[in-house]
Amino acid sequence: MRILAPAETPPGADHEGLLQAQRWLTPAGARWAFGLMIAVVLGLALAVAAHLRSEVLVDERRQAELIARVLEDHTTRSLETIDLTLATLAGAIEGAGSSEGHTSPHKLVDAALLDPTLQGVAALRSLSLVSAEGRVLGSTRSDNVGVRIDLRRVGLRPDRPIPRLGPMQRARDLDDLAQGAPPTPQPRNLMPMVRAIEVGAFNGFYLVAVLNPDAFANHFGMTSMPSGHRASLASYDGRLLVPGADVDAQPGTDLSLMPVWAQHLPRAEHGSLIGAGIDPGEYVLAWRVLRSYPLVVVVERKLGEAMTGWADQARLIAALSLFAVAALLLLSGLATRSLRVQAEARKALAQSMAALRDREQMLSALVDNVQELMFRTDAEGRVGFVNGRWQLFSGHPQEYAIGRRLAELFVAADRQLIDGLFAPGAVVEPGAKVLARLLRRDGGERPLELVLAPLHSPKGKAPLGYTGFAIDVSEREQARSALRARGLHRPEEAGAGPL
């Protein structure tokens, strides 16, 4: 059996260190590790999807706010144009009424048709002069002339100031508001704008402009629909005036419970949110109050439609995530199986190493307790191992001999003999014996009989090293010395003596 030097690494020491280093590599540990990686993949996928969703919502809100600003500007300019026309015509009527020759109000109203400011105003349906009793004296629409209307229906009340805009009415024009007029077969809506004439012969008269809500609806649709939005016009107090395309709510619907009116107006006159819209459901919504009139432009888009592009991206992210998770699960299964096999192999190796250590300890105890000195050298004769008898024979610790030439441990007179055993080309027969004197620590000598045996590799002829043992022959040599002292120094005589 092979005996190891103390300085050498015991067989399996590297494997034992590897076992310690890989002790954490267990099937359970692999499952935890891959579970953590799967959680990271899913977490990253959710984070990316949430980030993309946030970006889409921000872009949608910005786009809705931009459309609301454009529509608010157009609506304000249209109303200001009509308001300016009313002011101009009212001034003309007041001036005509103050002159000596009164101009017919019919002619004054008809002259308004020639005003270039009215040529491009699609929102103006008619312009009429109404007396304090509600009779239409002149109008750009002949069907209105002569009818009598309830002035409260255009927003005029004795106890209130004249509003800039009157209430929405289910009628096409003033003739549909005539007292006793039958309901029109296809009712439409109008919004009145009123200005009072306060001086001259026509003091107490009113100029009533009938606005066409359909014109606003058409412009709102052309502006908002290409981007998938729909725009509506509502009053400042939360009453729907002009519903947008595809809006199911009818004019006059109360919108005061919408977040725009319930939470933001009048504190914030423009903004955007994600929440309830005009119709049931969740919308991306923006609103903007007209800067000169008590009207609110509302632009909205269904949240589901707004998130269509994001949903496609989310499905792609989900597919990639599922692919990554499937790959990790496959790798986890392979790794778990491999680690299970490795764990079994490590267990078997550990058992083998434990058995080997037990045998090593048993052999070491056996070697240390033999009566002979056992040693091993390399091919040049340097000592690599000595057993415990070394310390008894020499008085030196075992470390003293390790790494030294074997000849250095003997007296000078015997060193050449021992070095010759390891000389190049020297042939040491197995079992050959050499008598040499060991140099003790106290300076004394101990005669030893050395027996060497060469160690050869399976393929090489040159010895890799030598193993051997030494027997203490002190008593034998003392007996021989005594015999020589008595003259019996020849071997045959020594054999015939008492010893």
C-alpha cells in the first residue's frame, strides 16, 4: 500500500475541497436560483409593460389636451366674431334710431347679411331684431319675421342680467319658438346669443343671433375623429350642449357628476384625466374652458381604444416572457437532474473518502508502530517520508528528515556508499541490504541495516523513487565488536563462539 509523506497532499484532498465548495449546489438551491431568475424576468416584464403603459397614457393625455386647446380657440373665435357683429349692428341701430329719419329695422337687419365678417361664420344660423314684447321685427331668415316668442327661452329674464349665451333650445330657429307653434317633425337645437339696444328709438329691443350647434359638432368631428377622439361642448354648470360624434348622451344631459365638474372646475379650467366620461365607461379625457364664454370643450377617447397599441406591445412582452420562463424551467429541470446526479456522486465520493481516511489512519498507526524505520525517497535520494521510528532512532523530529538527501542523515564515512545507491545508472536489486551508521542528534551513531526497493512507473525503466526500511542492528554490531575484541573477528569463528 502506498505511504504518503506528511508534506504531500493526501489523496482526495482536492476532491474534499471541491465537495465543500459545491455543497451549496443542491437541487433545492438550483430550484430557488431559477425561481429567483423567473421572478426577475416576470418582474422586468411587468415593469417594462407598466412603463410603456404610462408613456402611452401620457401621450394620449397630451394629445387630448392639444385637441381641446385647438377646439377651444376655434370656438372662442367663432363666438367672438358673432358677438362683434352683434355689437356692430347694435351700434348701427342705435345710431339710426337717434337720427331724425328712422331707418327701417328690417333694412338694418338685412344689411347685416352684407357684412363680410358673417360670410365665413358657419355657426350663425340667423340674426333677428326682437321687440321688448318678443315680436320678431326683422330677421335674416324670413320665416322668423312676425312671430312672437317667449323671451325667457332665449335667456332674457327681468330679474337677471342679459347672459352672453342663452340656454339650449330644441328648435331650429326662432319660428319654432313661436308661442303655440307645433313641434317640428325633426327637432334640432339652437343656442341664442342676445345683445340689448339701449339708446335711440329702438331702446328696449334685442338683437338675437341663433347659433347652429351642428356647425360646432361638424368642426369638432373633423378635428378630433382622425385621431380616434370625440369632442363635445358643454355649459360651465355641467349641461351637455353639443354632443360629439358617437356620443350616446343627448343635449341637455346633466354632466355635473363627471370628475371634470365634480373635482376640477372651477379650480382648474383646463387639464386631463383618466376616468368617467360623458357616456358610461373609462376614458382618457381632456377639458378646456372657453376664455370668454361659460362653455367647456370636452375631448375624450375610450381607454380601451387608447391602449390598443400598448396591448399589442404587452402581448409581445408576455410572449417573450413566457418563452424565457419556459427556457428557465427547462434549464431548471436539467440543472436539478444534473445536480441530483452530482449530489449522489458526491455522497458516494464522500463515503469513499471517509473509508480511505479510515484506512489511511489505520495504516499510519500501523506504520508508526512497527519496530523498523520506514522511509521513502525520490529518484535522487531525497527523503519524502519517514515513520515515527525515525524520531526514536535519530532524536530528530520527522520534519528534519523531509527534503534532505538520505546520505546526509548518516555519518560522513557512509555517505558515499549511500549516495552510490542513487547514482545515475546504479542498479538496486530488490531486497539488497546496506549497513550504515545513522548520525543521531546527540552526536552518537546508530548502526542500521537498510533495505531498498525501487519504484518504477508502468511504462518507464528508470525508477521514480525508492521505498525502504531500516533495522536497528546496534546489538548485533556490539556483539561483533566484542567478538573481534576477543579475536573471533572472522565470520566462521564468530559463528562458533558463544554468540
